Amino acid sequence: MKKNFGVVFGLPCWGMGAAVLALFAFTSASRATVIVNNLADATVSSAETGWYYGQVFTMGSSSSGNLGTLILDLYSGSTGSATVYLYNASGGAPTGSGVAIGTVSGTGNQTIALGSHPALAASTSYAIIIHDNVSSDVRWNYTANAASGGTGSLPGGIVFSSDGSSGWGSTANEYMQMEVDVVPVPEVPMTGMFMGIGALAIAAGRTLRRRLCAARSA
């Protein structure tokens, strides 16, 4: 019974340690990348309700990943809820039909409970658009500052449409206040891969030799 204390799942303790080392070698930590963040800028006013309206943003040249965090700054008198959409964008305007990714309500900085985490590509433009749900009055604050606190940029002002699919207009020198973060897709470096394979091979080989020696001496 005592001799089994040093064995975990058929591996000696030192073999198990090598397996854990292999696991860490295969694992790559991913940290969120801030694409745009102008939440701290001075608010000028809030956008009118009843339309589809929002902001186009462009990803940084070295930034890509899945949409991780989205925060919108809402007017203090906002009531009800609005649906949040993600659009592709080109030429400073949304294109095609947006994909609903969550809803927003409340006032102040509101973190969206995302229903999906779409992949966002580097150097590519997208738009965050909201549209009031029935009997709602959700107003999104905007600022006059185009500066971005992240790796991306805000290429133009507020965009708006009556139906969310055509006739997009835009304003100048007004930018919706939001924070967009992406989470890079984890990748296994080649060095980590070889370390992991080597550690697993060492653990398996030593365990096998130990069992063969025990069988011969029995």
C-alpha cells in the first residue's frame, strides 16, 4: 500500500510533474487587447433614439481575436433596453446586416452581456450599432474627442440609419463613447510544443522502464 503513495494515475510523482510541465508548455496565456476606449473623454451630449445608430472603429494592424468586452456609456435618463449589433464596415459606414450580440440598459458605463464573441481581424473596420427595443429610450453618450485609448482608431463620426441596412448617414466631430476589447486566440509556440512532447515522452519512457524492472524482479 505504501509504495502506491508516489503514484498518480499510473505515473510516479516525478513523471506526473513532467506531465504537468508538458501541459503548461502547451498552454499560452491570452490577455485582452484594448482596441478603442474613449469613456473618460468629456461627454458632449447623447444620440437621439428611434434610429439605428453607433460608431465605426478600425482594428489595429497587429490586433486580432474574439470580441471580449464591450462597454457603452449611456445617458443618465436612459430607460428600457436596446439591442446591440456588430456590423462589418467599409468606407466609414456599416455594410450588410448586423449580428445581434447582446442588449444594453441602465445608465453610465454599461458592460454588455455578450451572447456571442465574434472574431475580429487586424486592420479591419467594424461598427457597434444599437437600436431601441419597444417603448425604450436608450441614449448613447458621445464626445468630441476622436482620440482612442487603444490600438485601434475611430475613422469617422456617429453613423445612423432608419432601418439598419441602408442609407447610412454620419456626423462630423462626434464619437460614441465606448470601450472595445478583444481576446487573442491562444497559440501554441513551436518551442512549447516540442517541450511538451519531450516532457511527455520522458514521463512515459521512465514509467515503462520502472514497470518492466518491477515485472522482472517479481
